[in-house]
Amino acid sequence: MTEITTPDAIQLVAAALFAVGVFGVLSRRNLLIVLMSVELMLNGAILSLVGFSREFAHLPGQSEAGQVMVLMAMAVAAAEVALGLSIVIALFRHIRSVDVDAPRATLLRS
Amino acid sequence: MEPMTELPFTGREAARAVPIALPALFGLVALCLDLFLPRGRSKGPLAITAAAGALITALVTLALWRGGGETLVIAETLSASSFAAALSITILLAAGLIAFAGVHHGQDAPAVATQAHGEFYALLLFATSGMLALVAANDLVTMFVAVETLSIAVYAMTGMDRRRARSAEGAMKYFVLGAFSSGFLLYGMSLLYGATGTMDLTRIAALPLADGRNANLAAMGGMLIMVGLLFKVGAVPYHSWAPDAYEGAPAAVTGFMSVGVKVAAFGAVLKVVTSLGEAKVFGAGPAWALWLVAALTMIVGNAGALTQRNPRRLLAYSAVAHTGYVLIGVLAVARAFDPNHPLAGAGMLDVARDATSGVIFYLLGYGVANLAAFAVLCHLERKGEDVDDLGDLAGLSKKQPGAALVMTLAMVSLAGVPATAGFLGKFWVFRAGIAAGDLGLVILALATSALSLYYYLQVVVAMYMREPGEALYAGEPAPAAPRSLDPEPRRWGSRLAYVVGGVLIVLLGIYPGERLLTLVVQGAQALLS
């Protein structure tokens, strides 16, 4: 086998993407980059679904389940980012910043 | 490819999914109806549409999902069972009562932007649709789409008062953490799919997963799914969004999300725990993790509520604490599938069923009390501003005895005092917890419940033992401009909601009714057959 994209390689890349996303959400202070990191997490999960779906390619019925999930997840991710950006804009109108540590973004800290 | 000769499902099966479609349909009706209402006027017709939608859906749900017969419909993606029906009742009650409670939101607000939005009703019903799909989901794809349907609608509702900074900020926090948890949920589902080759929870439950790569992969996937769902129910350490989102959102939205989202997500948690338990994916390790989460949730929730002065923040921490109590029941279900458990055997299945019935009833009792409390808070909104301090409730018993009485009933029920719905739910869940061998956890729950009386009764003290304009605590300066608590004659919707809530608290606590209890027990049997 000289194939480069073995299932395990796909899973490794997917896990790495997901981990980069988690790290981004936890470490970044800019809301837009946090949103991008969330998208990276979802993309990691989607890539892993694609990989598993390919792994089951020879089994009828099993491969399709993963592909359906990928399509659904992409639609959901698009809806989520649209809402997320609109909330960022709504918040920006109040605090004039997209930084989670902005001095005016402390209304709800107790 | 051979030609498709067999339809994946029949029309009869598809008809059993109608309860999920109905709220969305009514949501579209509300959206269209909103176009014909003059701007800035009362949204009464929309509230009636939404409540009628919830009522009709409840009747259809009970007719189609209750009882025996085929339960798996539409290519096994949905389980139209009594379990889904029993949880749907609480969700639909929340949708119906909140539609009325929220109708006066921003009625006398100075700015047009904070006045009632017609979209509120459409989003409320879309979210309800997602919740019903979630409690009926029998498939990971359905579960994910349902979680996102309800979450996206609720994020938008949280940020509805976009001219108020707090609303936007609460929505932002809820959204970022919610989307973060969705990532875990999706990745966990992917790993579970990779281990089993199927998205169907029934098939996953029937799989013999021997040790090895697939069993580890499935266990990891299951844990990530649980993390994603525990975010939604607000369990510690995934609770940090709750106080901010609860405080930022308008009171009606908070009431809806504290009940609907929690009930639906607990339905999914129970489904996942039983399916993975039957597949032998969850053993003793995850059970201990769940034990720890339950203990921490009870401690952090109750301790956090002690110092709160804002009623919505107080109820947020109280909601976290209640998540902890419900987790005792979930843990009892998880223990039933642990082969090394000292009580393992046929008896544990009965314990698991009892725990599931307890959880279903607990969520109903908690839901009714929370809805009543938030309906009162909606009723007390003035000029688009919610009550932000417990001291503002001083003298409510004189100005509005009815509202004060319902608020008292809600607080007493949440604390778990006998003759209220909250007591029966707690009794049922704690009994199952003891039967499953978690005596220590139940003792902790009883101790934290006793502690919770302090902050629940603080609300009652403010209402009954302080005069209007008097400070809440001795030595504190009296408020400069006390809030008006005079009854407003036009607030029919929120009044109706809190009266219904108050009646239900007492009714469920004294005589829940045989038919309801049968439904609850049948629901548990449908989940653990």
C-alpha cells in the first residue's frame, strides 16, 4: 500500500485541528479569533467523520451515516457562525471592542 | 447500486413525528401573523398562538407517543416513546407559560428597541421543536441537529434586548461556551461512530464491544458527548455561562431556558447513558466521574447562590444546584450497567427505572416552580427593566399578595419542603440514589438542600417582612428610589402564567394524579426496556 491518506493519518490531522481549536478558544482574548477557533474545532470533528466514513467505505449503510452527519454539521456550523457574528456586532455596539477583557465588558462579572 | 425497491419508512411512521414539526409550524404562523400587527402594540395574539401551539402539540404528543406499540420511527432516527412524551409535557408547559409571561416584556419601555419583538414567539416555538426532537432522538445525527436547533434559537433569544449591553454580553458568553461544547459533542459523536460504524443508538446499545481499540474509542467518544451535554444542563465545571446568561437575558427567556433546555438535555443524557451502558462502554470509571460532577455541582451551585442579590443570578445558581440533584438519578441509572457494582443484578434494572421515573418527575416539579418564579419576575418588570435586587421585592406581600404567594410557593418548592412538587421529586430521586448505593452523595444533597433554604427564604423575607422602601438587611442604607411594585391592571399574561404555575406546584405536590404518574413510570420503562 503506497496510499498516503491512511485512516489513522486522517484521524491524527483531525485530532490536531480539534486540539488547535480548543487551545485557541481557551487562550485567545479576541472574540473573532475565538469564533474562528470554534470553527476549527468543528472542522476537526467533521474531518474525523469524513475519515471514519472512508474507513467504512466497503460496508454498505455505514459509510453513508457519516456522510449525512458531515453535511448536517456543515449546515449547523454555518448557522452558528452567522449568529455568532451578529452577536459580536451587537456587543461591539456597546463596548466598542471585540476583546473579552475590554474594560467595559465587565457588566456581568460578580 | 441496486435500485431502491423498499421505502426507508412508511407514511404511518412519518405521522408519528408530527409532534416535532407542529411547534415549528406554529412558529411560522406566529412569524407571519407578526407582520399584520401594528408596531409597538401588544403581542397578545402571538402569545395566544404560541400557547395554543404548545397545547395542541401536547395533546398530539400524548396521543401519538404514549403507550406501547412501535417506538422507532423514520429509519430508527426517532424513538416515539412514553419517555419522550413524559419529558415533552414539561417542555411544552414551559413554552406555553413563557409565551404568556413574556407578552408584556418592554410594554412600557421608553425606547422602541426594547419593546416586545414578535420574533420572540417564533424563536420560542422553534426552540421547542428542537427540544422535542432531542428528547425523542434515537440517532446521533438527530441528536446533534436537535441540540443545535434549540441552542441557536435560545442564543438569539438571550440577546433579544440588543439595546441593553447586559443582554448582548450574556448572549455572547452563552454562545461562545455553547459553541465550544458543540465542538466536543460533534467530535465525541465522530469517535463513537468510528468505533461502532453506526449512528443509531439502538444498534450501538446492541453491539458487543470487546476490549481493544474500538472499546477505547467508544469510551472516549461517549465521554466527549457527555461533556457536550453536561454543558447544556449547566453541571460544574461547565456551569460558568449560566449566571451571566441568566442575568443578561430578559426574565421570560431565562425562565424558558432554565426549564426547556435543561429538561431536553437531561433527556439526551439519559438516552446516551443507557445506550452506552448497554453496550458496556461505560463502566465504573465514568460512574465515578459522574459522582464527582454531581457532588461538585451541588456544592458550587448552592454556595454560589448564598451571596447573590440579583434574583435571576440567584435562580441561575439554584438551577445549577438542581442539576446536581438530578445527576444523582442519572448516576443511579449509570450504576445499573456497571457489572462490578456490589448490587449488580436484576434488581439494579428496577433501581434504574425508579431513578429514571424520579428524574422525569423531578424535572417536571423543578420546571413548574421555576416557571412560576420567572412568571412573577416578568410580572414585576417595569419600563423594560427587570427586578435586579432582592431588596426591590420589599413589601410585595402588601402590594401584590397573589404574586408574593406564588413566589413563596416556588421558593419553598425549589427548596424541597413537603406538600410541594419539589419535595416529591427530591424524595423520588434521593430514594433511587440510596438504592443504587450512593448514600454519601444523598447525604451531601440533603445537607446542601438544607443550606439552600437560607437563600430561598431570603426572597420570602424580603417580600413579607420588609416594608416598601426598607433595606433588606439591618444596617444597610434604604434604597433612594424604591421600585414601584403596584399591580398593573393590563398585565393579564404574566398574571395568568404565575397563577397556573402556583396552582400546579401545589397540585403536583399534594395529588399528582394517577395518569401523570403512570406516564412517568411508563416513560422510564420505555427507556429501560
